[in-house]
Amino acid sequence: MKIMRFFRGTDGTGPYFEGWYLKHQTPQGQTLALIPAFHIDGRGRRTASLQVVSNDGSWWLEYPEAQLQVSRQPFRVQIGQSSFTSQGISLHIQRDGLSLHGALRYGPFTVLRSDIMGPFRFFAGMQCSHGVISMGHSLAGTLELNGGRLDFSGGIGYIETDRGRSFPSAYLWTQCIWGGPEPGSLMLASATVPLPAGGFTGCICSVFYGGREYRLATYRGAKIEAWSSSGAVILQGRYRLEAELLNERRQPLRAPVEGRMERTIHESLCAKVCYRFWHGKDLLFQHTDPNASFEFSSAG
């Protein structure tokens, strides 16, 4: 599928971007995130990229459009000699100071029952739309990163996606997945949303715990009590989600501005975050994880 196929009702000249965030965790806590993407700037220049983020570093690789193929149903992204699918990934990268080779197999995806954007997905003027492909799945296989071996067998993974023109000017995003006797997975994002007739600050959140999904979102009446570089508090009815950043180690990443990957943001792939989820006075869970992802960017 060529890039043009994604532009329904437009001339396909941009600006536009679409990317996929694939996070992988070993049972020992080593983590690797892969972000394949394509972008079209306002002049119609089309490129593809792959960002790689590990516990210790990050890499940016740019590719010509001809080396990219994309399918949404079924999920498949081919970029250069590497592929990303619903069954797993195969990586063959030897360039720009990065050596990354190997393959991982994915177990069945944990999918949301409905689009995380809710009715927001119909807002044509939004800068960016978010999607969740898998809230969690098992991993098997090994990768070799710059001579070091990463064994993901018995680990867990997570996949989401973004598309639009630009990342929001101010936003917070955090994600965490954990196993054990009481496994769970969550994703929370809050952002300023400019619209032609004004704008607002909204949030979307999905929490999988105890065999069910809890959905907190502006379109369901959720209120953002607080959000900053140190975390967030979201209220919806009797539910209250707290995300408190305890420690972080940020890595630079590139983000889109009108289709151009020229903005530098900083993500903590392995931040220490404490999550507390309440229903009234009942604490449904408290989970502190050193492998949570956390990202905050302010308009200033």
C-alpha cells in the first residue's frame, strides 16, 4: 500500500504523518521501542523513518518512500529490510551506528472494544488522532542490539499508533504493562486540542485490570484534576486515576510538525511511575513500575 492510499478525500500532498509505537519488555526489565513512520510535508516531500529506543540510547533512521509498504488490515509495516506485523517483527538493520537483528513472535493481541478516540475521531480539524492496536501480548524470540543479546521470551509487548499533521503543542502520555498474579495494562494521554472554533484540553485513558477494561475519557465526562511534568490525576464519576512520576531517564526523539519530523521531544522509555486507581474510597490497585513510559511536553 502506497502512502497515497491513506489520503481519503484529499489530494495526498500533506502535511501528514502516521507512525506506530511498538514496545517490548523482557522478563528482566530490558526494554526496546520501535517507531516506524511515514511523513509528508507541506511541499509534498515524502519520507519514511524508523526510531529505535532502548534503555541506554536512541537512534533515528530515514528511508526513501520507495522502501516503505503499509497495511492497516491486517497490520503490517515494511520499512527497508525490516517488517512489523500482528504476528511479530523481523529486523535487519546495519547503518548509522546501529546494528539490530533478529525476530520476535507475538501472542494474541489484547484489543479495545471500541476506538480510544470515541467521537473525537470524527473531528476533522484535530492535529493528531491516537489509536491502540494492542494493550498487551506475549513475546518470544531474541534480538541482537549492537552486539548485545536481548531475550524477550516470556516478555510482554504493547502497540499504539498516531496520525495527523502534528503532535499537540502540550501533552502528557504514559503507558505501563505488567505481568504477575495481578497483571494490568494502562495508557493515559492528555493534550491541548486546538479546533477552528476554539479548543480544549482533553484526555483519553484505558486501564485493563481484573479481567475488564476501564475507559476514562473527556467524551465520557472525565475531568483532568492535574497534569504536569510530574504526572496527572484524572477523575470520572467515582473513578480516580493517579500517575506519579518518581524517576526518569529521558531520550531524545523526533516528532512531527505539519508533517515534518523536526521537533525534538524527550521520552522516558523506562521511567519509575506509581499508578493508583480508585473507585470511591476503594483502592482497586496501586502499582509502581520501573519500566513505565512517560512523556511530557509543554507549549513553552
